[in-house]
Amino acid sequence: MKKITLITDTNASLPGNIIDKFEIIQVPINIQFAEETFITGVNIDDSELFRMINERKVIPTTAAPAPSAFMNAYQIALDHGVEQILCICCSGEVSGTYNSAVIAKEDFPYIDIHVIDSRGLSLAEGFQVLAAAEGIEAGKDINQILTDIANLRNNTVVYGALPTLKYLAMGGRMGKLAAGVGNTLEIKPILTLRDGKLDLLEKVRTWRKAKGRLIELAMASAEGFEVERVGLIHVNNEEGVLELYEELKAALDVNLDPIVAEFTPGLSVHTGAGVIAFTLVLGQAD
């Protein structure tokens, strides 16, 4: 029996084999099409999400898990007889998930529950969860694990590129006229994780230049550091992100086995289909 049980949300973008291997309890983000609710990882994924968006011509909304969802997760952990619970949530800057987890904790004053705002999204959150899972497996105590994930958080970078402005326009995040002009000029936004939010870093012309810019950003970020982990994130574009990794491997001189992950609906609904992105965890070079 593990002394510490790990809980996270589906915005961590962790593949199912990792969730299963480390017996992580996952709380899903909900997707709302009008009166219909879909549950990430249960009855909707990125492929189904964009099939429905293209069919219905509407962008759905997302809903953070209610406190009751975390209460249920905590109870499942307790039913397995654990001594401590570590709950790592997506950034509180963009979601109410962390607040829900904190509120739910109040119903369990008799158990040691640590709720952490990862300040991350997708694998920037997921790599913290993975580090915690590996720490639990190695027998580390909760304080060691918390130190490990705080250090990792400060040494993680995320960059991505959007191939189309169509979905930003549909969701009202960009005027349709501006999006139309942007698509005509082949404007491709470059995104990064900054201050706990996915933020526009810059805009470049053409998809080829966007991919080249991602390589440049990776090289600049990794200069003077050792690349310890690589995450590849995509929205219905696994082939594209794997092609990007071939270029990253050469540019960074690494040959790590990356984690390849869907962005997952709670996040991809805000960007659109076709996205490619990477996450690097950096350590001190020898």
C-alpha cells in the first residue's frame, strides 16, 4: 500500500499508460455544448471535440470540476487506506480547478491533504505530476516531493504554434475579420506558458517559419542546460509534432524518449486543431 496517493486533473495531458502505471486518480474537466455535458477522458477527446465543433459550428465552454468531484477523489484515496494525499492542479490563473480542490479539502480535516497549484498547463503540469509519482515510487516523503516539483516547475518551458486562426475567431477570441486577414497572410501565432497562462509570444508568417521559430526558441531555452525531459503536445496532429521532434533532436543533440500527449479538450478548445507544442524540463549541465 502506498502511503501517498496522487490526484490530478485531465488538463495535465498525461497519457493513460502513465495514469495507470502510477495509479493516479484523475479528475476530469467538463466540456459543455449548450445543455450537453461531456467528460474529458470518458466520452470526449480532442478528435471527437473537433468533429463536433466542425459539425455544430460552435465552440463549447469548459467547466472546472466542482468541489464534489475532488471530494469523491479524496474519498477514493481514503478507501484505499492512504496516509497522505497530494493533489496537483492546473494553473489557478486560468481555471477554478485548484479552488475546487482546496474547498473539497475542508471536508477532510482528519487526513493530510496537500493541494498544489502547478502554475502549469498540459505537460508543464503533467511533468510535475510525473515527478511526484516517481518520488512516491522511490519512497520519498511529502516534503521531498514538494521540493522536487517546485524545482521542476521553475525549470520547465513550453512553446507551441497554431496553424489556423479559425477556432480563435469561432470562440470570439479574435474578430472574424482579423482572423480572415491573418489566415490570408498566413499568420501563425507562437504561444508560451507565462505567469501561469498560455500567452501569445509573437506572430510569424507561414507554418514553415513557425516550426523554425519553435526550434530557435528550444535552442535558446536549453543553452547552458541539460534537457532532462521532453514532452510533445498536439491537437489532432501527432504526425506534425513527431516531425517537429526530429528537428528538435538534431538541434538540441538529445535522444530522449518523449512523452507524446494530446492537449486534451479542456485546453484544446481554446486553441483549435492542428496545434504542435513542446515542453522541456531543464537541469544543470555537467
